[in-house]
Amino acid sequence: MPSIKTALSIKNATKVLGVATLTGLAVGLAAPAAHASPIPPKASSVLFGTWVNTNAGSNSVKQVVVSPARIGNVTVDAFGACVPTYCEWGKVPAIVYGANVSSTTGAIFQTNQRFLSGGKEWSRTALLGQVVKTSVGLRLHLRELTVFEDGSGRKNYEVDETFKLGKGQAPATAGSSVGTYPLGNRPALNAGALGNWVNASPTGGLAKLTIGGPAASPTVHAFGQCSPTACDWGTVRTITYGTSISSTVGSKLLAPYRFSFKKTQLAITYHRSPKGVQTLTVTSYNEFTDGSGRSNYAKTDTLVRP
């Protein structure tokens, strides 16, 4: 198996990106190519610019360029770690999310993109980004979720990194946006994450969920907050991620749902403290597709054992 650095260099040298959805127990079903959702919300101006990785030693994404597009949308172009110049992934449309269904602007985005070699797809990456204000200025927090489809033995992995505004390469290439979620080469889920979970807050977006086994191919059965009883979202297969291409076990997973009126992706991270306290951090990315005028939004909840 190639080293992590070598594999990332090969990947960054050939990448190009897209979005995906899923219904019921199927991942990778045919779906329309992913494009930026109709607004609202409009992209906040704080998103725009060239974002440079604060970790100079990163072997993953080195810079991200977020540019305004028509009617309040944005495009995103990522650049991977190559020398002497970065490897451009290609500019793709992004989905913008606000804080709630009434948000007029949003500082959160998502892209999904495929990468080709000799005309054949071998990898995909989803970027989930959010600009936040910190004591040292604006920062872009970026989750990079990559799956492999090339039979190389490399495992799906996630990298979480932070970026600041700066200068870098200008976008010059178009990327390839797609509309499905392949399972890739999944590491097994940390077995501690299996079982039932409930929201620690009665006002959270999720009421509860169950992560079913086996750990090698876990599922998620989620319930939304509804009255008088929780809304049953059904069960979906999940995509699991480790911390590197060599990980055999991972604590992060993505559960994509598709409903008649919206798409929802649950980005889930399992935590276990040194004292044995278990929690799930779940961010739901909600994209409305029914023309209702509701804003796409992202919400983070903490779930605990019942």
C-alpha cells in the first residue's frame, strides 16, 4: 500500500468534485448532477476569498478559493498539496446553508466532486466548510471526506483543517460535480458507536437515532423532532471514514437522506472521553428542493445514550 503522503499526492494530482443523495437503504443510486441549490440563503460575503491552510505541513488541501456566482450562490475551487505548484481540483458549484430555515445569508457551504484517471472515476471528496469569527480573525473550518473506488486498498478518510484569508493560485480549471454517494472502501465503524442515541436538547433538530450493525457496514435510523411523536426518517446505509488511508476503524460517518421535499446529510462523529462518557456530534445539512422558499440550513446537535 502506498504511504499516506504518496497516495495524497497522487490523488491531488488527478482530482476533479460533486454532490450526492440517497434513498432508503441504497447508496450510489442515480441522481441528477449536483448544482448549487436555488437561494435562499444567499452566500455571506465573509465566504469570499482565497483561504490558505494554517497548517503549512498539511498533505491535503492547501488552499480553497470561494467566489461569488449568480443570484447569491458561490463556486469553490480546492488546491491539493503538490510541488512546485498546487494541484487544482477544479471549480464547482456549492450549496450554501444558513443557521435556520429563515436565514437570508449563510456562511456554510458544501461541494462534492469526483476525480478521474484516464476517464475513469477513482475517488470522490465532499468538502463541508464554515466561516467563523475567532479572536484572531475569520477562519474557515473545513471537513474533507474522501472515498476510494479504485481497488487500491486505501480506506475512506476524513481530514478536518482550518484556513485563513491569504494569497494563492488563481482558479483556472472546471471541476466535475456529481450526484451520488458511493460507499468507497469503508473502514469498520468504532463499535462503541453502535446502539441507541437521544438528543440532549428537546429543541434539537434530531430527536434520536440508532446506529445499527455490523460495524463493517453500519446503518443509521434517524428520527426528527415532531409533535406529538418523533418523525421516522427511515434507515440508510452509511459511509464511514478513518483518520488516514490506512485506518481499519473509524469514528466518523455520513448518513445521506433524500425526502420528497429536501435532502439531508447527517455528518456524525463518535466521541468517548477518557472517563468513558460517550456522545455523538451530529451536524445535519438540510437542502430544500420543493421551491417553498425555506432556506437551506445546517444544525449541530449533541446526542447521548438514553
